[in-house]
Amino acid sequence: MTQQPVYATREDVQRAMDSKPTARNTAQIDRALQSASRDVEHLCHRRFYPEQGTRYFDWPYAEYRPSWRLWLDDSELISLTSITSGGVAIPLDDVLLEPNRSGPPYNRIEINIGTSAAWGGGSTHQRDITITGLWGYRNDESTAGALAGAVSSTTTTTVTVDGPAAAALGVGSVIRVDSERMIVTGRTMSATGQTLGGNGLTAQQNNVALTVADGSAFAVDEVLLIESERVLIVDIAGSTLTVRRGWDGSVLAAHAAGTDIYASRSLAVARGALGTTAATHANGSSVVRWDPPGLVRDLVIAEAIGRLTSETSGYTRALRAGETGERNRDHSALTTLRQAVYDAVGRKARMRSV
């Protein structure tokens, strides 16, 4: 089954709900994120994630619309790689992507009527035009970190990343290494190569200074594992990490100096995702994260939480007498957020003249 991208991560939902990770609730969250993401696509009448691919179109009839303009209809284009018509390549300089003032996304392609290029040339109008490019809403990316080990096989489904990438990514993130896109499907702990320094840690909540050999190898918001206790890094000063103890519902405990430190830097990934091809990658290669529109991410988190809380009552929870205030405000806030998302990034109807 093809892994479909989601617009928020499992960790986003867990933090919003203040929920510790368990095998049971992670499966529920992943399912809720899938349904919430598809629901937002339905609301906005578009898919937001970038997908490399080739699509086929009929050439436009001159009697129904301008013969130089091709509407992409349910497809939206971020960037164009190549275009042919009737098997003949059309130079990219001879076509115009529109709307040029606000795109991407682009919803139509026009032949530059100042050139000799034209649609057609095939035996029929059907699927005469072939377009290869990056499809979707926008390709907004940010550098998350780097690989902490080479990916020497095109079939391996696990990659190791550095501290900054581990802190920035979550289950559900769409990442790109070189030209290959991957979808993060899980994560596990791996050795950092460092041990607990100083006097270790005592079993006290206010004992939050964790000494390491090299603080630059870690990142704020990274989750570490020391024996069976998880800690969250909230600040770094030199070789001292300030942490929150007993994170993710783990048990506060004492840890002796010299204890190995692990971090959630081993990522399970779906390789060659979204039309790209699995490839090998060198150690230290940049890991780039695709970022969905902020309002879309917020709505997916809210919708996922709504699904999770409604599941406990089988979607039959009704308001009782005296339960109007807070619950009604929450419902109104979600409705307002849905409208804000549609207003900002929803695809509105388009009418063709005939």
C-alpha cells in the first residue's frame, strides 16, 4: 500500500494532547492523521504535498476555449520539467505558467503566442499533451539537519540522522535527501556515542543539568534515552544539556556517570516516495523537510485530536444539561479554523466561458 503524506506529525498530536507514546495510541494517532489529512484535502479541493510525475491532457479545442490555453483542472503544477505535444517537445521558453503573479501553484499553461509553438500534432486530440513536473501546492522546504550515516542501499528502510534533524522531524514528515523524497513512518533510539558525565543524575525532578562530552552534537527538543528514562532537551550551554526529566511518561530514576546516552535518531522511512527514485546518499548529506501550510497543519492537528477524543465514546457523546459553555466554544473554534483554512488555501470554483 502506498504511503500517503500527512500534514502534521504524530509528535505534533502527542504534544498537543500531552500524551505519552504507546504502541496503542501511536497507531490511533497515525490513523487519525491520515483521515484528518484527507478530510482537509476534501475541504480545500486540493492536495498540498509535492509529487514528481508525468500527466497527460487532451489538447484544447479552439471552438470551446482559446487554443493556446491548457487548463490543468484537478492538477496543479509547482514547476515544469518538460512538455510535449503530439510527441514533439515544446521548449520551456515557449510556454507560460499562469497565474504568473501568484503561482505556484499554476492552474494553466499557455503557449506563448509570440512563438511558433502549438498544441497538437498527434493522430487525435486525446492525451496529446504530456507534462512532466512537480505537482502540488507549493514546495516549501527547510533544512532539518543531516544524515549521520551513509545510505549505501536503495532498499534499506532505515536512515540515521543527526541531533538537529531528530529534533525537527516526526513520524509523518516528508523529507528529501538529494533528489529522493522519503516519508518518515517510525523512529527508534540509536546510540549517540556519548555517555553521561559529571556526577550523573539523581532521581530528582530538579536535577536537570546533564553533562556530556560534546553538547554541539545534540539539539533543543531532542528526546534522549538514559537507561529506561526519557528526557527532553530544553536548552544547551556548552557541554551541559538542560533537560526535562521523566519525559513521555517514563519513570524518573538515578543514573550513574558513564551511562550510555541514546537518542531517537533512527528513522524508518518509505523510500522513493512521491514519484522520486530511491538512491544512495553520502554521510553528512542534508536532510530537507517539506513544510505544509501552517493553517493546514493546525487544522489537521485539531481534526486528529477531535477524532481521537470522539473515538472513546464511539462518536455518540451528546451534551448534557449544563454542558453548553466550554464545549460549544471548542466547537466554534474548530469551525472558525476550518473556515480560515478554506479562505486562505481552499481552491475556489472556476467557470469556463463557452
